[in-house]
Amino acid sequence: MSSRRDFIKKTALATAGVALSANAMSAGSYRRIVGANDRVRVGIIGFSDRFRSSLAPSFADHAKAMNFEFVGVSDIWNRRRDEAEKYFKDKPSASKDFFKARNNDELLARKDIDAVIISTADFQHALHCVDAVKSGRDVYVEKPFAESLEDAKLALKTVEASKQIVQVGSQRRSAPNYWAANDFIRSGKFGDISMVEMTWNVNQPGRWRRPDLVNSIKKEDVDWDRFLLNRPKVAWNPRYYLEYRLFYPYSSGIPGQWMSHQIDTVHWFSGFEAPRSVVANGGVYVWKDGRTNADTFTAVFDYGPFDDKEKGFQVIYSSRMHQAAGDVKEYYYSNGGMINLDTNQITPDGGLSANAAKAMNMQANMLPKMELGTGGIKMETGANTGADPMTSMHMRNWMECIRNRKQPNAPARAGFNHSVANIMATQAMHTGKRVTWDTKKTDIVLS
């Protein structure tokens, strides 16, 4: 197994080779940027499990080389603030004067913060991003970008009206194998996308559950009103606070957590910003623990030009949390074959063979067998934790863009687009209706 140091070297090389990585700088050009030698001071908004297991290690991979450091944390739960202080004690990636803020108002009021990383509850991402951008900070915000269309529109408008660098945590957009797939499709060599199949399956009854913490947390230790933000004011519920991914409207569950990653690649590769329509179904079929978000979910998307319903393709997405067969799969099909982003191969599998073509007086259409470039790094697509290569490269891209002020790989517009697809699918499941996107009104319509 490669050492951590070898991995970081490979990560830097792979990132430099990614298309559009004019963001990757030579040492000479880096020194010529105004302020390049100044340390970038980063605040943490939400000391979550995701932050400590993946975002913090990814940041640490590049903090020294990029001259970044963590200087403080904001969390509305006193336990998380204390855990952050302990976690960063004597860590090279953190300031010796690391501070604790009780809320984002306290953190953003400080003058020693240049940027923030947001890893709070799903429904809070957009509004926390709005506050940070308005305060003049650059932002790395975890996905899903938003869980309501109103919040998504506000966040996009705020970001695009600013000069701030905002990177959404859709880390596939910084991975070399995904860039290779995008380049191949965009070149025309793949042919028209005709179908996409995506799966994300696990068998984890404890996924998103925090029973020990639920039993120990006290209302007086958190700021419950701040947690709720613009959601309905309800009585204190420790499960909503700690297990929010199981409960709507604090999270959409499967769409926001897993589908947001995969549907984002559909938008990226195809150039379409939203599906024309979505139908979906699902329910709580196995894990009867009081949750309201589905443990089994299937959605069918229609993509294509909004002015030409005869052209386009279908995306079939499925996810189950109680049976792991199939794991995580992303298959793109054309008439000539397929791209398998699990094996990182382009193959003629299923393409139009000579015999089949002859019957229709057509030319055979078979893709060549090719490997998608990964820069020598194993690209993990499963629901794993840890500083995976994609997240590390994505964090590096954000840091570079803060320095050179160029567009990051996953800008707010990409986050808005995946949010639209997620919200459409969630509404389709909740209502049982076909949901369409009105491009003129930029609004969701129930059929």
C-alpha cells in the first residue's frame, strides 16, 4: 500500500493533469500572485463526522504546501466545540490560537478569518453559505448545496453576485477518471448518451443513526432555534438534531446524500443543467426505526433539449440501505458501447454489432476498449469515509482557486443544478406525481 506521503505526491500530479486545471500553478506563477505568501486562515462551520473523518485530513494534505491553516470553529453544540479544540491541539494544520465560537455570527464577526468550510446539517448548507459569502469569505460547502428550491435560488444569487470563491463538495469534479470520461463524451467519440444507470447500495442499519449521542445530548447544550433556521419551529427533538438525515425537511436522505454526487456527473458530462421531468418512488421498507426518509428509493429522469422532446436520454437511479449487492455503479451508455466508472473502462459492450446493423442496413457502431486515466490513483466511488483521493484533490483545487481567483471545479451553479434534480426527485416521491422543470420560470411543476 502506498504511504500517505506517496499518495499526496500522486494527488498533486493527478490534479495538475486534470483538464481545465489552469488552476494548478507552477512555483513561479504562484509567487507572482498578490498575497500568495500570506497565510489563508480558515474557520470551520460545523465540526461534523464528515469534517473530522475526511475534510480535515484532506485539508491537512495540502495545508503546509498551500500555506493554509485552521484558526477556529463554530458549532452550536458545546460538545462539538470542545471536541474540535481537542482534535486540533498540536496539529500542524491548525493555529496555536485556535478559538471556539458558539455560532456563525461570532465566527464571521472576527477579522482573522479568510475562508470557511461548511459541514453542517444538509438543510443548513445553503443559508450558511449565504451568510459566509455576504461576510466576504471564500467557501467550501458540503453537498447537497440546498434542500429547498428557495434556499438554492438565494444561495446561487448571493454567490454569483459576489467575488467569492465557492466550491461545492461534489468531489468527482476533481477526479482524473471523471475528467477523462467527460473529455471522451464531449469529444463526440462516445456518441450521444442514450441511457445512464446509477446505483448506490449499502447494508448499514446504523447509517445516519446516533443512538448513544441521542440519549446523552441535552437541549441546554445546543442552540435549538439556530439549528432550525427557516424550518418550522418544533419542540426539541434530539433525533432531528443528530439523525437529521433520517427526517424530512432537515434532509432528503438518499437524494441529498448520495444521488447528489451521481446526478451531478450527468449534468457535467451532458451539458444539461436540469432534468425535463422526474418520476420516483420509495419508502421505509426495512429499517422501521421511526425515520421518515426512505431506505429504498428509485427515480427515473428524462434529460434532453427542452425545445426538442424527440432527443434526449433517460437516467435510472436506485439506492437501498438494506442490501449492498451492486454497491456503487455509474454506467453511461451510447449506441456504440458504455463507460463504466466503477472499472474506469470504455468498452464496446452492448454496442451495435455488424450483424444487428446489417438487418437495418446500418453501419456497425462499436467503441474501442480503453482505460480512463486515473493518474495512477485508485478512485473510490463507494460510501466510504476517510481522506479519499477525490476529496483531497477537490480540497486542493479550492485552495488553489482561493489563491488564483479562478473558477473552482464545482462552482455554486453546479450545486444549484444538482439541488434542482434532488428536489424534483424528492417531490416526485412524496407526491406520487410526475415533476417537470419550467426553464422560463425556473420553477418546479407537479403534473
